[in-house]
Amino acid sequence: MIRARLRFSALRWQREAGGHSAGRTGPEGIVASARRAGAGARLGRAGGGGGRGPEVGIVGGGLAGFSAYQTLRRGGLSPDEIVVFDESPDPAAVWTRRARAIRQTHMRSESDGHCLPASFPGLAVREALKTGRVTPLLSSVANRYNPTVREFLAHVAELRERSGWDESVRPVLVDRIGVDAEFFSIGGVEVPHVLVATGHPGLAIPDELRGDPRAVHAYEPHEYARSVTVIGAGLAAATEWVNALAAGASVVSVRRREPERRRLNVPREWFSRRALDGYHRTGPAERAAILRRLLAPSFPPGTRWDEPLALAGERFRVEQSLNGAEQVICATGFRRGFQYDPLLRVLVAEHELETFQEWIVLDRDSTVPALTDERRTLALAGAAAQWAFPAADTLVGAKYAARGLLARVRCRTR
């Protein structure tokens, strides 16, 4: 039974991970190419020589844009029907740099922490096939599978090669999106459908620590001094407490409130259709309150954090304000709000888009109402799309936005 399950999972994995492979040969490659060609015809694009330009433009080539790209590819779009605007072709470059800075070893995102379009098969199947062990599959069923960072990055590299990602990337820094009656103009390219996935608009550093030589952000490369103060109470802060203690430092945690202990940054129930239906029925003030509650600092329960803190004794303590530590690590996350994203800030100002506090108001499918109609679509993904999907700043959230965009592409070209 177990071996049969693994064989079935292997077939599903090959179909999900390699089914939109670029440049494959043999019978499977021919079938996949024929499927892409048929999908391209259905979507109304002649392709290559005399056809229109790309159907979809993705602004931002990080993990959100990359995951959205995989969903669009699975939905029938070929690499030449998608153009990705980013200065770097490596979708994991920024994320990897930050993960290395905090010495992250495992993903928090559990079983859905991958870039494939569907939840199953995920990285648990990948590990089970490689090792012959069923433990990853059993953990995944219980939503307790946390892949290693190494496994995740290998998965991204494989998908990058197979999906035709590099064919679609155009090395351009986008600072403005031109808006026409039927299309958008980006970097000299006209596209009817755009997904903005520009990522977080910079690291958040407390004003009083700007210019302080002791201060470094947790997501910037650093070592540890003998006495360390860590500001913040989320997962990055908890990771830095443990890192600094392991390096022999004495650690002070400065935080305004006690952190919540939860496995995911947004509880799993908020990924369900029922919860989303209720969320989409809320008014602006109630929705903003929900988002602030969900975005409060948290880190998972477990001995990985609790034991080192308990064993540290007097080397770890909690205080309410800064002290005279040699080093101050700002585990304060990212700036929040469209105001800090230059591209979104200009878009809001030029087209008087509706906003509420720091959020751009979106339809439930992550589209911007004022710039979306039967001819064109402009949607947001990542943290900027939380108005439509509370867990937008996840790989699942990027796929959610991509599916909404894909539905509109199909309607327009049907």
C-alpha cells in the first residue's frame, strides 16, 4: 500500500513539476508541447512571429511572482505569453539572503510551502521519493511537515529550469505602469493583464535607531556581539534569540507585548473558503482590524525555541526598553503599506485609487477595481494584496492572486 502510494505520488509529482517543462523531448514532452499550443490558441494568442504581444505581465520576480508564474503556466499560458519584469532572474535571491542572515534552517509554511500550483503533491512527496521514507507524507497529512530551506531552494531551482521562467524574465526596473483604455504599458511592453508582485517595501527599522552604529536589521548579514538586544517578538526575533544564545551572547528581548504562539503567521482557518467569504463581507474598519490582529507578531510553539531560552537562565531576559547592549538587532520585519512602495504609491496618486489606511482596496480576486474591466486586468499579489486575502504574503497567497487573474484572462480571450 505504501509503495503504491509513493508510485502514485511520483506520477503526480512528475506531472505537476515537469508538466509545463520547457525544452523537454520524448513522448511526454510532445504531449506537453501540444497541450501548451492548444491552450495558447484557446487564449487567443497567435504567438511567435505575427501574433500579439504577451497576455500577462508580472511586475516583480521574487517568490510571489515566481509562484504566480507557475500557476499561470499550469493554467495554459506558455512562457512567451508571460513577461516578468525584474532586475534579477533568480526568484529566490532576496529571500535566500534574508534566510541566511537569520540562519533559517526550516520553512514555517508547512505542507503548502512550495511553488507548485496545487497543494498536492508538495515537498513532502519530493522528500519521500528521494529517501524512500513515508514520514514526510504522514507529517504532511497532519500539516506538520516543515521542509528544510535547502529542500525548498532545490525545488525552486528545479521549477525555474523546467517552467521556462528565464525565457520570460526581462531585466527591467519598473517605476511606473502606464495605463491605456485596453492595456498597460510596462518597460516598453504592452500587456492587457498585469500582476504587481513587488514584495515588501523595505525593512522596518525604529526611527530612534536609524544611524545607530550598534543597530543591524535581522535580515541583513551579521554576527553576534557578547551582549545583544533583540527588538521584536515574531519568528525572526525568536530565531535571533536562539542564534545569539548559541553564539555565547547574553540576550535581552525588547518587546511591547507578549508574542502569540501559532504554527503559521496567519492561522490555517483563514485559508478556507468559509473564512474568506466572511472576510469579504466585512466593512473597511472591521477588515483592517482583522488584518492588524492577524499580523501581530507570532512564532510557532515547540522546544526548538523554548528549551534554549529555559536553559539560558540569566543570559536571557525580557525588558521594555533599550539598554546598553553592544549590539541591537532589529527583528522588526518590513515596512507596511502601499505608501512605502514607490510603484504603488504613484499608481494610487495618478489614478486616485481607493485606499483604506495603508491598504489599497481590492476586489475579492485581488484585482484593483478602477483599473480592471472586461478588456484589462490589474491585480496585486504579496503583502499588498492582504485586503483581498489575509494570507496574501505567502506562497499560497500568490497562487490565489494568480488564479483570479487567470480567470479574467480566460474570460477576455474566450
